[in-house]
Amino acid sequence: MLAVNNNVEYKNIRLKQIKVDNTKPVKNARQELSNLLFGKSITSSPLTFGWSQNIPQEEKQILDLLTDPSVKNVLVASHSRPDGDAYGSNLGICGILESLNKNVQSVIDYKPANSFAKMPSAVPGKSAIEYIKGRPDYIKSDNFDVAVITDTPDPALTTDKVIDLLAKAKKIVIIDHHPEQLQKWKAALALRGVSEDRILYWRETRTSAAEMVGELDKEIVDESKKRNIAQYNPEYYHNYRLAIAGGIITDCGGLKTNTGDPNKIELARLSEKKVESPSGKLISATRAIFNWLINNSGVTQSKINMQDITRCSLPKSVDKKINDIMNGKVKVPGVEVKPSSKDDIFTYVKIDNFNAFNDLAKITNSQIKDVKVNGGDLYRELKKRLEEKIVLDKDVGFVMIVLNFSDSTILNFRSYGYNSLDGESYVPGHVFTNSLSKIMVDKLSEANLGEGGGHENATGFKLKEGVDFYKDVLPLVKKIIAEETKGKDLRKVPPEHQARVDELLFEKSASSVA
């Protein structure tokens, strides 16, 4: 029997005692409870309390907090030098909060990139650049009930000013999909007087923080159909979901197909977890969230072009120049390229001079009208194409991007291959991601060359002052690749994984026929 007592709390609502007649079927008690909680009877299925039962407890706590009517003012932040996932997850949380009628301010302590100008924000008529504040100084108030930071595993990836703002909130929510770094956040916040009980931390292995935010959004929509969520407006402007979808794309290694038809878009890398679609098909959890975001964005599919949302629109002359630079066909001062080959999976691009990209930007801006780009935008475009190339080009297995700033040198690593089942792609030749990129960061850290972190197949590393790239870094990188691959081709399927590869490709083939 279902017993309820005076001490039960549900979403901050204390339940009155319900008398259950032991002679009646249990469903009558369930109906009484559903009337009390939702104002209507639920008879088609057993009553579930709160959010879905298949999501982590941390996610439920965050959902409770975000939908709490007493939470009025919220700050949303993400890491500096933002990528698409930082933008998408940030704009997604803002959209959720705006639909809950909260007062929202967003900040990323770095000038928003023009390459993400077409990402829609949570407010009609405002682009991502107009919505997200470029500096903490632009934040008008610091009286926050909650502060949320997404896609930022390490506090070192943002600035002290942003952390200072976070620390002023009554509750701090950290949403991230990278390896565990909570202790670093606890330490940084403790220095600012923040106790552990003020921190909610949801870290889960996903393709992107944007995927996690998309799940939060979907959970609120699904739950709102079962109960009244205070202040929630289901008819709110939902175009921001395209920004979340764009964040998923950028952390999934890009698009396999350059098409404006969302139904034909294939993500280069998906999570392996399978879910069942309404049609009964087994699909990737990542793909399921992506499809939901597209189909519930409030935009007709004929008008959606995800490539425009995550990429600069470049004239053909500039587009070809970037591809030629990336492939080592064109040499420009300050940009060094080592192409890959069938016999060498390793390629790197070292950028010491942004003038080459600034010159390209001038040409671009003279040829297009809608979006003005700068050298940094074109660099991010080059980086994005390198990330896509590593997934799509069977002769590439490991990419290193070296970027010299005035005060630091940043390395970005990307690796794909077959030595693990941690990720999933439907691109023949690159079905499984590998851990080489993460191993690279760990080994460079052990050599005391700097510090970094990230995913198994996508990591970043900041060199210590005085470390020489050619003398200290490049020889070690080559040595690590040789040791870890041991002469094996990362793109060749190990015998123990062949059955799984065949299964995935069969599912791909079957779904395309269906």
C-alpha cells in the first residue's frame, strides 16, 4: 500500500496527510495523490514523483533549483576563449531560465566570436554577441540567487573576475562533461568564502555540455506536461535550442554532411548510449537530444541551416585559401603546417602570426555584407575544419594546433581511432575515438611542461613560461605517439572490436533504409 505522512516534502510543498482506505485498490490512493500534486488524475501509468527516474541525482537537484519560484536572479557563465559548446550551453541555460521568467545575465570573459554570430539567444531579435556580455564589468548587478557555469572543468579556464561573480551567488551550479576537476573548483571558491554546501556539481560523460543542457530543457518540458511548474511558459521563444544544437555539433567533431536539412545532418561523433525513438528505433542518446532540439526550436525545418549557425559564411576565394593553408598547399608567414600522410597520422598547425588571418579577414569583409569577421574568427574556422578533417580523413589520426598568444602558448590536441569504445561515429574509418589526446596531456604534465585537460580525444594544454616548442615539446609529442601506437595504424579496426563495428554500420545502414 502507498503510505503518506506529514513529514513528506515534494518540491518544497509539504503534503497534507492522506487517509488511504486499505479496502480500496492502490490506484485510488495514487489518484488522490495525483490530484493533490498536479490537480488532475493520472490513471494511464503509475505516478512518478518529480523528474524522470533515469537521470542522475545531481541533475534532479539542479532542475529543482532552476525551477524554484524563489530563485529570481541568475548569472550564467562559461570558459574564456569560448568554443561552440561554451556558447551553446551558455545560451541554452539562459533560454531555460528566460522561459521560467527569471532575470538572467550572461557573461563570457572574452570578446564573443563573430563566427558564432548567427547563434540565436534566448531573446527574440538578439544574437549571441548581443546577448552575452563580453566582460564581467558589463554585469549590472551581483545580487544572484544562483550562478551557473557550463563547460568549464577547471577554474583556470576562466578569469578571477568571473569566479568572483560566481562566488557572490547563494548557490553555484557547475555543469560539465570533462574529467573530474571538482576539487579545483572547491579550492577556488573556498578562497572566496564559498562553502561546499553552496555548490551543485553535475559532471557526466557526454559529447558536450550542450547535450546535458539540452536534456535539462527537455526534462522541464516533459515534466511541465505532468504538473504545474511555477512561472514556466511553454510557449516561450525557443529558437535558443538551435544554439544548443550548434554546441553539440562543435563538440561532436562537426558535421559529416553540409546540408541545411536537419533530418540529413549526421554528427561525426555520437555517444554510444542508445535510446528508443518514438518510432521504436534505437538511436544514439546524443542524436535523440539533437533531434528534439531541432524539432522543438519553433523554426520551420526549411529555414534551419546548422552550418550557418556554427560556421562563418565565407566567399569561395577565402574558403579555398583556408583549406589550402590547412592542407599545407599555401605557405604564409607565421603559420607553419605539417601535413599528415598515409604513413604518418600526425599533423600540426603552428600559428605565430595572426596578420595572415587579419589580411584574409579584410578580404572577406570586402566581399560579404551580413557578418563582419576578424582574424580570430578565421583562426577558429581553421581549427574547426581541422577537427572535422581528423574525423573524415582516413589519413589523419592525431592533430596538434599550437597557438602563440602574447603571454602564453596553448596546445590543442585531437585524436581519433579504434583503441577504445568510448565514443561512436558512423564515419567508416573512424568508428571509435581513442584516448591518445588525453594521454598526451597527462604525459606533458608529468614532464612538467605545463598543465591542461579535456576529453579522451580532445584536450588543451598551456605551456609553462620558458618551455621551447621545438626543443621540449615536439620531440616528446612524436615519442608519445610512437610509444602509444606501437607501430599500429589507429584507423585499422582491432580484431576484438570488429564485431561492434559491423553492428554499428549495420544499424546505420538499416536506419537509412527505414
